[in-house]
Amino acid sequence: MRIAGVGRKWFGLTPLSPSPSRPAKRTPRYSRETADVRRRQLIDAAIRALAKGGIAAFTIDMICKEAKVSRGLINHHFGSLDDLLVEVYQSSLYESVSEHIAQARRQREEQTQHQPEAILLALVRSNFQPLSFTRDNLLVWLALWGEIAVNDKLRQTHRRLYEAYRGELALEIAAIATYRGRQVDAAGLARNFIALVDGLWLEWCLDDEAVTPTEAEEACLGLLESALGSLR
């Protein structure tokens, strides 16, 4: 029922007129992230670039396109493209190994729950776990391996990480050999083990039907067990 004389006023209340439409907020082209998150994004983007196009694709433009960030962020977070390449090398090839090494060192320092057999097994299996033993990782590995020969900063990083890895393997091998009363060249066996891992990775990259991850792991464990006895 309409009340005379009231018109559009309802009991003294005037309906609010619709507010003028506001333009939708534009989504920023680049989002703000914490430094650690942004560094991780750039490293992951650089790894994807290497997997897609090898070392030729490791450019500021390609990496920033993959990460969807502005070009200046690489220098801001890493200093240079070579510094980013070093981080990629450490992350893509040695991250899992480095975690096991750090765990073993903590156990030795604390002298608690240090089991050389378990550490050695973990180091072996870290080379062939499904997340690592992939086609993309192999392509990244080959690109980085070729670059080591001509990039001094990357070569120094490789030498440091390789020596840490070989040293940790040798320590665990020596501990097991001593406990079991076996005479073993721990440093030599560690070197041969790493060479076998590299060779099996390369063989699988050339022909993924030549060897399976399980066969590769068994071959590496077989090398160690021939000198140390059963590890499983």
C-alpha cells in the first residue's frame, strides 16, 4: 500500500542511491615476496630454463620470464648470473646429499645415534630417489657438467661440494670397515662410488632403457658391499 504524499520516501527514510561503479583494481604485474621466497622462485625458474634449453637458455630474460619477475631481481638477490648458477648447482645436484652430510656431522658431534651403515645407505639412495632421478634433472646435470669446464666460479663450487661429499662417504666407509675389521681404502672406494653414480646417470640419460633406477642403486650398493660386507 502506497502512502499519499510520501512518494519515494518510506516512513522518513530515503533509499540510498546506488554508488557509482568503481573500476576493478588492477592485479599487479609482479607480486611482493620475502627475500627467501623470491630467491627460491628464481632458483626454480633457472632450473626449469636449464631443463628446457641447456646452458644457452640460462639467460636473465629466460629466467625472469619463467619466474614472472622483473629483470633487476637476479642481481638484487644473487649479485650476478654466475652467482645464481652456483646456487642452482648446489640446489639441483647436492641439496639432498648436503642434508645427509649435515645430519651425519651432527650425529658425530653429539655422539648420539650415529649409525654409519644407515648414513651410507641414505647417501646411496639419495642419488636415485624418484624426485632426483628424472629426465629434467639429467638435462640440468649435463648442462651444468659441461659449464664446469669453462666457468671458474662453478668449478670451484663443484670442487668444494665434491670434496665434502667424498670426504663424508670416506668417513662412513672407514667407520664401518674399522668396526668390521676390514682393510679398505676408504678414500679410493668413495671416489669410485661417485664415479659409478655419475656413469650410471649418464648412461640413463643417453638411453633410459639401458638401466633402471633400481638397477643403478643395486650396482652402487654392490660396489660398496664387495668391500664392506652387507649394508642391508
